[in-house]
Amino acid sequence: MRLTGAEITIQCLQEEGVEYVFGYPGGAVLHIYDALFNQDKVKHILVRHEQAALHAADAYSRASGRTGVALVTSGPGVTNAVTGIATAYMDSIPMVIISGQVPTPAIGLDAFQEVDTVGITRPCVKHNFLVKQVDELALTIRKAFYVAASGRPGPVLVDIPKDVSQQMAEFAYPRTISMRSYAPVTKGHSGQIKKAVHMLMEARRPMIYAGGGVILGDAAPALTRLVKSLGYPCTNTLMGLGGFPGTDPQFVGMLGMHGTYEANLAMQHCDVLLAVGARFDDRVIGNPQHFYVEGRRIIHVDIDPSSISKRVRVDVPIVGNINDVFDEMQKHIDASTVRPDTEALRDWWHQIGEWRSRDCLRYDASGTIIKPQYVVEKLYEVTGGDAIVTSDVGQHQMWAAQYYKFDKPRRWLNSGGLGTMGFGLPAAMGAQLAHPDATVACVTGEASIQMCIQELSTCKQYHLPVKIINLNNRYLGMVRQWQQILHGNRYSESYMDALPDFVKLAESYGHVGVRVENPADVEPALREAFALKDRVVFMDFMTDQTENVFPMVKAGQGLTEMLLGAEDL
């Protein structure tokens, strides 16, 4: 079967079972768009900005567990997409990005809408390809999907010159793929696993620390089974929320810069730490030198060997697929005649209970001004804790993570690594397409939402009834908080004094807009909004401008150096 390069591209997507492509057309990809038009298996979602295409494809992947796909044109199409590519790269999200390129003879001649796509994206992709021969196209796309989803996942870009999309070749899609230079390890070392289990059973103050790798590896059930069988405390990173049920008494909350007092102190004072699918990043452990404790032993399970001992030296490294490692661990635990020291464990839980009694997430309620934490608590109640929640980046992101209790994986979608403002709304679109019958809520702020607010138009076109919870404090909230705490109350360029009327703006796109100014109206507004199953509702909550996110660990400090409230400033 002889096909053009454009037809081969679409045929490859069909072979991979791709449901949606998120994109924006342009000159270098018009032949590919023409091939899209001539079939009906792969659906295209027309966004209003390439950044949104990447975020929507990213969230589609996070919510569904499948590889997201985006299609952008050359030049500014690619450069607009780089933020979304980097977002996916930092959070290890499997994606394939197809970009158009100027014709092969024009590459390197500063042709119209030409950029060095391979060079620009190299630092923020797992791999990228420039296809120069049409007969290499099918194999390259097959490799792209394989690389994106295997090992530690990540975005892979395929750059297709316009002339290659026009040329013809015989089409045959490879059923299997083998790459000599790429062979990710999946099975953990049996000896190391045995050593880890022995260490865990000996622990007197154990701790289990799980990150986003648990979500990406679909290992939440295995993690839950392991934690419950041991009776040990468990904490999740921002990216790992939902990996262990947030309402379970063994869950001590999120850890890190804005983590709970009990999670951070348990991390710091444990004697055996099992780290799973996490990388000890700066927002989790703060200063590595402060985190170091003489005598504490660390087990680290990760699919990516480069993540192990990168920031913190570990005692038992295990490289492998988390599910496979946990299955073997569980067999050793079940067969072991050695059981954890129940008296020591009881004392450890008593200590954790004392830390919990500080009630570090308590805030001062108000009958006259809306507290942002209250909005998130009511969102949790109204949705029964069963919504898919996306967020942008800032204070609202942290409040959502702290006050919405995620019991299931793939329900919390946010930009953890790159911290990308503008992620929330297009992410909600991708999540809604992945799960059409799900309740999807975007928790955002008045600054972040304006980064990709044009996607309200995409929501209208494709009937995506997401609910937007805008925690509007008329500031770049996290910037203001840092300027208050670290910069002597010098609020340099952090006040948003020219905000639109979000209600009218939402209505101009054909949606429902609601402004809420009184705490008594918060719950009724949420209930009315979520009752409108087939409409986008933009809820603009006018919140306390002075509220800060606590607890807080200042950058460069350790987990025990926490600010628990305004009294610590």
C-alpha cells in the first residue's frame, strides 16, 4: 500500500489506537491535516494556542494512562509548544509530538517559519527525531511511541519536513520494536529486594514515601496493599497524591515545602525510609545536607537509574518497574517469619499522633470574607471527593493539594516539576475528553487562568463542561507570599490591578459565569454549578487577599524548619 508521508503519519496513529490529537494547523502540516480530514478514526481537537494543545494532550495522558498526542506546525507553532513539552518532560508524561518542518532542501537556510526544532527541544524531550526520508517515517513513529511510554516515560518529538509529508512510500507498520541503544530495565534485582524487605522488617520508625512514579506505573493498588500489610505510615509527594488513599489513617499527608507537619517530621526522624517512584527533589526534602541523618537507612525503588542517589545517597537501590518490585516484595513479606516490632511501631505511631495534634492545616474561618481553603473543602464535599481536579500553579495549587483528599490515582493533574501557569484549563479539557462522564474541576487563580483563557472557546466548540473554581485574591498569590516573608513586604509587580470581569468574559464565550463574594454563598454556588452537567461554569470566588499557604519550608532550609502560621513569621 503506497501512501504519502502525511497519510502514513495518520495511519500510524490509527495503528497505535490514538483517539485524540490536540493541535493547531499551519503551512508545514497542511498535508497531514488533509490526511486527517480524509478519515474518521482519529479525532482532532482544535485548540486556540499550541501551548494548550500540549497541556491538553498531557492531561489526557495523565487521566487515561495512554500516550497523549499533539500536532503543531513549524516555527512559532513549535516554539509555542515548548512550554507544554517541558511541562510533560519534568513530570515524566508519555507523549508524542508531531511537528511540521520546512522542506528538506530549505532546512538551515532561515526559511519562512523555520526553527531548529530538534535543537530547541533536545533539553526537554526524552528523545526527538528529524525524518528526512519518507520510507523511515513509519518506523520512526513506532519508535517514538515505544520510547515515550516505556521505562521512565516522557515526551518524544517527531519533526516531519513538508516535502516528506508529500512523498510516497510503501506503508508497513512494525508490530515489534527493538532498539539496541535503548533497553530499559523492568525487573528489580532479587538480592536487593530481599535486602530491602529485611531492612523494612527490622525498622522501628519506618516511613514509606511515594511519588508520581506510583501513579505513572499504575502501582497505586500494589502500594496500598504493601502499606496496609506492614501497618507503616505513608506520605505522598505533590505528584503522588492519590497513590495511597488520602482518607486512610495511615496517610500522614503530603510532604515537602507545603506538606504537613507530621509528614515532614516523620520523614526526618524515621530510621528506615522506603522511597518509591520519587526523586528527593528540592521541594520535597529542602536542603539535602539538612535531610541527612546519621544511621537512617534508605531504600529507593525507581524505573530510572539516574534518579537514584542523585540528590540523596541511598543504601539499597532497586531499579525496576514498581509493580514487579512490589509483587516480589509482598511475596517475601508474606513468607517471612519475621514481623515488625509491634511495640516500637506503636510508639512510632504515638509520636506521629502527637505531631498530628498540631493540626497544621487549621486556618481561621471567617463569616465575612471567603477563605480559599474553605472553597476547596466545600469543593471536596460537593463532589464527594470523586472529581478529577486540575490546577494551575501557585497558592491555589497548594490549597487544592492540602484540602482535597484524593483516594484514587489519576484524579489530581497539575504541573509539579516545571510549575506552569496556564496548565489548568487545557488540562481540564484533556481530562474531560479522556473521561467524558467524569466530573472535572479546574482550581485556578486569576493570574494563572489568563495564561490560557482563550481555551474557553475550545470548551465551547467541543462541549466540554468543565467547572472552573477561580480563587481570586487579586494578587500573584504565591509571589506576594514570598515577597511578604522573604522580601520585607515589598510587593514588586505582584498586584493584578487590571483584572477582567470574569463573569462577563465567561458569558462572552457562551458559558455560565458566577461571582461569589460571601462565605455563605460558597456551597450553594458550587452545588448549582455542578448540577449543570452540560455547561461550563466559571466561578469567580473573591477570596482573602492576605491568606498564605502554611505550613511552609523556606527554600534552602530543612524539613524541620517549618513555618506553621503567621505567628512564625
